[in-house]
Amino acid sequence: MSITRSSHILLFTLLSILLILGTDAQPSWPERQAALFIFGDSLFDAGTNNFINTTTALQANFFPYGESFFKYPTGRFCDGRLITDFIAKSAGLPLIPPYLHPKFRFIGGANFASGGAGALVETNEGFVATLKTQMMQFEKLEKKLKSKFGDEEAGKIVSKAVYMISIGGNDYYFPISSNSTLFQSHSHEEYVEMVIGNLTTVVKKINSKGGQNFGFVNLGPLGCFPLTRALAGTSGACLSELNELAKLHNRALPKALDKLANELDGFKYSIFDFFNAGIQRINNASEFGFKEGKKACCGSGLYRGNFSCGGKRGEAEYELCRDPSEYVFFDSIHPSERTYRQLAGLMWNGSSPTAGPYNLRSLFKLAQEK
Ligand SMILES: *[C@@H]1O[C@H](CO)[C@@H](O)[C@H](O)[C@H]1NC(C)=O
Ligand SMILES: *[C@@H]1O[C@H](CO)[C@@H](O)[C@H](O)[C@H]1NC(C)=O
Ligand SMILES: *[C@@H]1O[C@H](CO)[C@@H](O)[C@H](O)[C@H]1NC(C)=O
Ligand SMILES: *[C@@H]1O[C@H](CO)[C@@H](O)[C@H](O)[C@H]1NC(C)=O
Ligand SMILES: *[C@@H]1O[C@H](CO)[C@@H](O)[C@H](O)[C@H]1NC(C)=O
Ligand SMILES: *[C@@H]1O[C@H](CO)[C@@H](O)[C@H](O)[C@H]1NC(C)=O
């Protein structure tokens, strides 16, 4: 893995040894530190799909993924770090490893996110760790933490942690592009209700285990990604059906979470407005330091909208820009590291309506004080 990651791991190993030597023999996660648990899709996947039975269409473990920061393809769908990597850094945590990594150790959290995953079981079924599967993996880890640290300490880790979730985009994109019967047989409103319903089920489950602090991203402008813009044709327009679904979802999400805040014990949350932060950068790239907002850095065809970055997904030829930091999008679906860095800054530091009711800085502060 990366140099940074191994030096973090080394640092934490040394720290743990010191703690064990310095106190009693009980191995202990530094109590004052809030952990970070990560769920969702390719926005947050740090390598999960390297370790499951899937297809290269849902993997990013080949060049040029990772080229800007890691100098090595980690499985992240990006040239460098993701939002969650920047958040971990701001929170004083190391890079949070994928739970499914064969050498996984608990060094301050776990990442369960899987590229292509949805809140609905049917979304890319058989090729992803669905949100429900991710939840089951979290429960497994919780049991392991209990046997390692004892019930009380493990309970503290879970209740002091921050839980970040990005889910939903795949539940809309894939069913539309494959004209799925599940999608066709419901009104858009009903379908959104199912997606959000499954998300809230998982949130309730984590809360029943003691989790209280949650950071969500709403859906980005799904119809304005290079992939979907190319599907809309040469007019330059966004794919409006997808944007409308994203907006419908984004209106329903805060309502559902507000309701949970009234029902659940100690539930506090942050929603980051990915839709607006995204559309601003796409439409006004230079305002944010980019040269190109609509076309991807890596891919082929119109807007480099073909999902062919790396040449391993059935189309061997692809174009790669010289400097990914000039582009809002790295591949036809996923933002560049520079975009993620900006978004993470807003999520950490921003205020309503960009990040609210809490931002992640205040959520981590609350968690830390528990
Ligand atoms: C992996 O997926 C392939 C194709 O769907 C299937 O043939 C194979 O049996 C699967 N392997 C495992 C271990 O699930
Ligand atoms: C989510 O929705 C699916 C239907 O796609 C359903 O089978 C599943 O049990 C639901 N709940 C969770 C927690 O995933
Ligand atoms: C999608 O499926 C429905 C039936 O489920 C059918 O009526 C419709 O023509 C299909 N649309 C496309 C674009 O294939
Ligand atoms: C782009 O930036 C200009 C100047 O700051 C601003 O007036 C305009 O509203 C922005 N457009 C969008 C779509 O954000
Ligand atoms: C991009 O995808 C389209 C649609 O699948 C295909 O016709 C085209 O050949 C691909 N490649 C390029 C370079 O456009
Ligand atoms: C948060 O805001 C402070 C003060 O403006 C700034 O110094 C810091 O870099 C910001 N942090 C992030 C992660 O953007």
C-alpha cells in the first residue's frame, strides 16, 4: 500500500505498543479518539471491490487510478484520495482501511463501502457488497471488537464513532439504464421512498448498536456526470430524468433524517449538499480553480463519458489528461482528488445549507467529548 498509509500504520503500531506497555496488559484503542466507520458506494470505496467477486466494470484497481497520490491503484475510483480520506485526516485518524482487506486491523475505523452498491438489494446484485451486507459486516466487526477490547470498551468505540454513508446513486442510475422492472413498476416517489426506507433501516440498526453521529452526502447531479451527459447526446444538456430523481431523493432525505432525529436516542447528523456543490463546479469550473468541468480527465468518446478509463472494461482505447487536478471529474462518473478535497473541506467546515444541521467538524467534536 502507500507510503503514507504504512507510516500511519507503523505510527499506530508503535502507539499501541506504548499504550500496552504503559498501562495494564489490556489492549486499548486510545479512548479519547472518535473512530470512523464508512458505508456506501464508489464515492467512499477504498478498495472493498478488490476483495469480492465482481467485474472490472465495478473495480478501479488498475492504472491510472491512484496515479496522483498513491502512485499505485488502491481500488479507489479516483486519481487520489476520497472525501473520506480527507475527513479522516481532519479528524486526526489514519487512512481507514477496507474491512475486507485480508490484513485488516482496527486502527481507528473500518471502510465497508463497495463501488456499485445500492440501498436496494437488487442493485448490481451479486457483484457488490450491498448496504445490507455492509451492515452485517459491521455487526461482525462489533463482535470482534467486543472480544478484543471487552464489552464496555467496544461499546464506547461504537457510541463515540462517526458513521459516514454515501448511497443511492446506483439505485437510480443502473435501473434506468437497464430499464429494470422494479423501477418501472413504481412511481418515482414510491421508488425514492424504498431507497430512503432501506437507508433509514440501516441507520436505525447502527443506532440500536449505540451509533449516534452520522454524516451523509446527498446525491450529486447524476444527470450531469460526463457519462450521463454523453448519453443525453451532443446538445450539451444534462440527462434530466436522472437529475429529477436525484432532486426527489435529496428532498426526501432530510425529511427522513429529521424524523429519525425525533425518534432515535442521541441521533445527530450532517447532510452535505453534494448536488449543489457539484453543479457549481461543473458549470463554473474556473471559479473553483479547474480548467474543465464537463469533460472527464480519463475516458473515451463524447465528454470522455465512456467508462473506459484504464482500458480494462471492454474498451481498450482511452484518453488520459496530463493533469487530473485541472478537471472536476477524473473518470466519467467520479470526481478528481482535487474536487474531493474541496468537497471534504466544505463537509468538514461548511455551514447550512451546504453542510447541516451539523458539519463533520462539530460532529467529531461532539463524538470526542462523549
Ligand atoms: C464469481 O462470479 C462468477 C460469475 O458470476 C461465478 O461464476 C463464480 O462462481 C463466482 N465465484 C464465487 C466464489 O462466488
Ligand atoms: C431493502 O430493499 C430490498 C428490496 O430491494 C429488500 O429486499 C430488503 O430487505 C430491504 N432492506 C434492507 C435493510 O436492505
Ligand atoms: C421498459 O420496460 C417497459 C416494461 O417494463 C416497456 O414498456 C418499455 O418500453 C421499456 N423501455 C425501454 C426504453 O426499453
Ligand atoms: C458562476 O460564477 C459567477 C461569478 O462568481 C456567478 O455569478 C454565477 O452565478 C456562477 N454560476 C453558477 C452556475 O454557479
Ligand atoms: C463509446 O461508447 C459508445 C457507445 O457504447 C461507442 O459507440 C463508442 O465506440 C465508444 N468509444 C468512443 C471512442 O466513442
Ligand atoms: C476549516 O477552516 C479553517 C479556517 O477557515 C481553515 O484553516 C481550515 O483549513 C479548514 N479546514 C478544512 C478541512 O477545509
